[in-house]
Amino acid sequence: MSQLENKVAVVTGGAQGIGAGIVERFLAEGVKVAVIDVNAEKLNKRWSEAGDELATFECDVTDGGQVKRVFEEIYSRFGTIDILVNNAGITRDAIFHKMTEEQWHSVMDVNLTSMFHTCQAVIPKMRKQEYGKIVNISSVSSWGNAGQANYSASKAGVLGFTKTLAKENGGKNITVNAIAPGQIDTEMTKDLPENIQMMALMLTPAGRLGKPEEVASVARFLASDDSSFVNGECIQVNGGFLMA
Ligand code: NDP
């Protein structure tokens, strides 16, 4: 029996890509999962088998009111939330001097402000139950990437946010960690220009893109008691693209 059996997890942006990979891994370990995504049609198509162990919730994580309502629904459906994976994210790339304010704010809102909303919804209850695992998806772009000033700033912000919540809540048996994936084979990376894709491959010793399940296995580690003394950490999952 998996040590995660019957834990309750929320995964944002779980209709596809890395989020869906994490949901699959959790379900395989007996976790009950609430999957959040912005597009109900896509969400329900991907998780049409939703039942006792799996529930889907349409929610725009940039909207604090929606997040509050949906998390209340999740608490009344499952009784508790043990694990929160903040995975929803977008890119709106442009070289900085041509970047619009809309491109800046939309990326900050989805990638960073969303975590303010979701963590506000769970931290008080996790502190009360003296148990919680929060996993925030950052990116290798946190260390800077031309054309991604908005995305890099949001993902570096995730790291500061993660470490601060780790310090504030570690005494309540809550861990807050981040994962910084390199280039992973999902819808997000499919539309990148060919020269950018080739360059990423050349700089990755593994010589290939990562798979969602390779990020999911690290999320599973950080969501379990196998990582009970790991807190405020960022684990890179990038095939050797960047070595700290
Ligand atoms: P995808 O675009 O494949 O999936 C992200 C999901 O999040 C989509 O279903 C998307 O919906 C959803 N989403 C977007 N905005 C919102 C919102 N406001 N509220 C709720 N859900 C939303 O991305 P990946 O799976 O590739 O990425 C997952 C995470 O990993 C992201 O945070 C990303 O930044 C990060 N990451 C990805 C890397 C990669 O190479 N793929 C590398 C490093 C980090 P919709 O499609 O309708 O917008």
C-alpha cells in the first residue's frame, strides 16, 4: 500500500501536460485528487472517468473569489486537503522592449498571484491540522531567459514565495517546495520556434525533452513523507540543462 493512499490532493492546471502527469501519478498511488483547470470542456474530456477518487473543478486561478469558492467545495467534498500542487502556468513571450503590459500582467497573474489565492485557501487549515505538502512549479527560466522577462520574473518569484512559506509554516509540519523543470514535452513547448527547441536540446546533456511523468515522480516525492525533512527547496528536473 502506498503511503499516499487516501491523501487528498489539489492539482491546478491538471487538464493536460505536467499537471495531468501529476494527477495520473497521484491516482496510481491511491490519492484522491481534485483537478482544477480553466476550461471545463477540456478538463472533463481529459478526466471523463471522474468518480469517488477524482473530481474536476472549472476555476480560473487568477480570480481570488473563484478560488475561494472552489476550495470550499473541495473541502466539503473530500473533508481535507493534504497536498496542493500549484502547476497552472502560461507563457506570453516577447523581447522585453516589445513586451506589453497585458503580457506582463497575465503571466504574473497565472504563474504567481494564483499561488497567493490557492495558498490562502489551504494554509490556515493545514496549520490547524498540522500537516501539509505544497509543491509549486517554477521553471529553469527563473535563472533568466531572453524573451521571457515576464515568465522568468514570475517563476523566480515562485522560488521566493516557496521559501518564505516554508519558513513560516515549517513548525506546523508543512513543507513547501518547488520544482524547476527544464524543457518538457507538452502543449506549452510544442509551438516554440524550431531554433529555440534545437538549442535547448543541444544544451541538455540528456539530448531529449523531459516527459510529464518525470516531473510527476519528483512531485510525488515532495508530496510524500519521503521528503519530510526537505523544505524550502527547489529540485531541478532538466536533464542536466542547468547545474547549480
Ligand atoms: P500546459 O500549457 O500544457 O498546461 C497548463 C494548464 O494550465 C493548461 O491546461 C492551461 O489551460 C491551464 N491554465 C492556464 N491558465 C489557467 C488559469 N488561469 N486557471 C487555471 N488553469 C489554467 O503547460 P505545461 O504542462 O507544460 O506546464 C505546467 C507548468 O509547468 C506551468 O506552470 C509551466 O510554466 C511549468 N513549466 C513547464 C515547462 C515545459 O517545458 N513544459 C518548463 C518549465 C516549467 P489552457 O491551455 O486553457 O490555457
